[in-house]
Amino acid sequence: MISLAVTGCRDRNSKNQPGRKEVSKMKEQAENTDFTLALLNALFYEEDFESSLKSQLQLSQRQIDDLKVAASTAVEKLSEEDEPSSKSFKESIKQATTQIVKILGNQKAAQFFHFITARYADGENTLPIEPNQIPEDTRIIVNGPAFRMDVFQQGKLIKTYSIAIGYPEFPLPTGVRKATNIIFNPTWTPPDEPWVKGKVSPGEKVPAGSELNPLGPIKIPIGMPSLIHGGKDVSKLGAFASHGCVGLTDGQVQDFAKFLSLVAGNQISAEKIANYEKKDTKTETVKLKQPVLVELRYETIVAQDGGLHIFRDVYERGTNTIENATRVLDKYNIKLEKLSEQERTSLIKGLEDMNQDARGNKIAGVDDPESASTGDSAKERAADKESRKDKGQVTRSVVGQREIVVRIAALKGKGYPLPVDNNSGK
């Protein structure tokens, strides 16, 4: 979701600036891209990103340099200490769009956001319109708010994993990507970012098997800036632990590599994976016989055998609404008004309780942006935010309850499948 903050930034002397309809259309096209300056900073590490900005958008070197400075400056304010960030996800999106419009102007900014959307979410890479859709093909489905990853083979769920996801300041994107390779014993080239914390030098290749290499024994690229990789402690599962990636423990990622290669048509045996691990300083790449789609979803309302599972809106996207719940129910021909009074009451309360960001702050409504800024609790949050101002640390965990299940009799035996052989990393 890109939020375009263009008020006050319009160049009145330009005759070629997009009007309200054009800006609205651009916003709609980009609605599934969570664009922050942290993400922009990561994209500049992609090999052809800068050259594409020049060739496709005709951005000047000065404009590109200004984008780099804005992105790196924002990331420099983030670290991985214990205190959470004082900036909400929506604020991060607004900051990014405001800065980009300021640097590029409305016309180039419109082209820039369209370029980002087309590059990472076009054609086959768009998400399904239907909520909670069960695939009929072979693919991996990751649902960030549920901290869950599923392996489907020809429409059948064969394996489930508990996962870690990107910090809200470095969110796991949405869209459909492809896994084409499994890389064993990957090396790591640290970026010039504060979270490296001086342990290694930026640009200095960290060898496979090094304790300073955060990728673990295996990584699966799924398109910048995201990977599926190991290296995570089991305590990080169900929490935030990466810069826009899916995180697994070493044992989980080895198991996942076995299942991924299986559904791709060239299964790698557990014995062979163990042999790769023994040679942990040698990087080996295995090309999958068939690319496997990796679908990155953000669904906070999921129908599942007898109830609606409502997850915390950890990336603050405003998804826990009665409208979205109605869409899920409609899929199963269940009308909201036909629910029992107890079911409706529980559903409304569940949506309200889970309409919080990762830090436990109530998320303002679209039509009532001040709704989360009143009352004593809001004053306390504002005071806490002020006390933490300029600390800028990343949000590390979900404060409070992560999920509520609202039991609905008409959903019995319906919905998205229950986890299968769940690998919780333990």
C-alpha cells in the first residue's frame, strides 16, 4: 500500500503534473506495495535498480543521489536495541512518499511509484482478489500476520512452518514471487547500515559458516529485497526478526529445502542436505527443476474450521474491519446479519481488540484519523512516544495478544486448511 502525501508539494508552474484522477489511479495501482524509505534503501542494493531508474524513468544522477541520501538517513535512525521505534508504519509510508514527491516532483513521483508497482507486483505477481484463497497449484503461501508459511503441492497442503517476519520498519512485502534456486552455505555481504553495528565492515564478504553470517545454512532468494533463510533462534518465531525476509531456524530451513525441492520436481534428500552442511564453508547453488511461486499475503482475518481467526494488524494496514470480515463470510455464503447476537458481538469485539499495531496502539480508522488519539491511554502513548523520540529502534515483538478466534457455527468444516505437520522450530 503506497500512501501518496502530495498536499503542498505540487509544482504550480508545471503544466504536466498529474491531476487528482491520475494521482488517485496511481495510488490504486500501488495499493499493495508497502513503500518506506527503509525499503527504498534496500532496493538500491539490487544490482540493476539504479540503472533502471536512469534508463526507464530518466532520473538524473542528482535525483538518484538525493533519493539515496533520504533513504540512508532514515535507516541510520534505526537500530536493533530493545526499545521499539516511535514511528508508526503509516508514518513511515507517509514520510517516504512525501520525501519522494519533494525530490522528484509529482509527475516523476507518479512514474516512480508506478515503476515500483510494475517491477514487483505486475502480471502473474498480483495477489488473488478472493480472501483466504486456497491454491489449486503448487506454491508456497506466507501469511505475515499469522507468522505462518504453507507448502502446497497441486492444491494440497503438505507442510506448515512457524516463521519470523520483517520488522514493521522493514516489512515483508506482499505479492507473488518465484523461488528458482536453493543456495547452501551462502555468503553474506553486509550493507552499509547501522544494524550491522560494526561487527563487520560494509561491503566485506562474510564467508559461509561464519558466526557473523546471519543467513544461516540456506537461503532461497524470492526477489529483492526478500529471502527465505535460516539463522534465526526459535525465540524469534512468531516475532519480527528480519529486514523484509522470512526467517526460519537452521533446522526449519533445512527441512523446508527438502520440501521445496520436492514440489519443484528435483527433491534433495535429507542426507544430501546434511552433506552440504558438513561442508559449511563451500557455497553450493541448486537450481530448481521448476520455479515455485511464493505468495506473500497480508490477511488478518482468516476463516478456519468453525471460526474466524483475527490476527493483529502488525503492519498497521487497517485491515481488521467489519467490511473485510463481511467479505470473508460472504465467500462461504454466510451473511453477517444472519449470525447470532453472540457471534456478531464477539466478531465486533474481536476486530476492535485486534485493531492494534505491534506495539499495542489502536489503529486510527480511515474516516476518523483522530480516533486513536483520544482518551487517557492515547495520552499515555503520546507521552511514551515523546520519551522515546529520536531513539528510532526497530519494533522487535508483538505486545499483547496476537490472535483471537471468533467461533461461528456456520463455518464448521469450512475455510482455509488447518496447519499440517507444523514445524514450530522446536
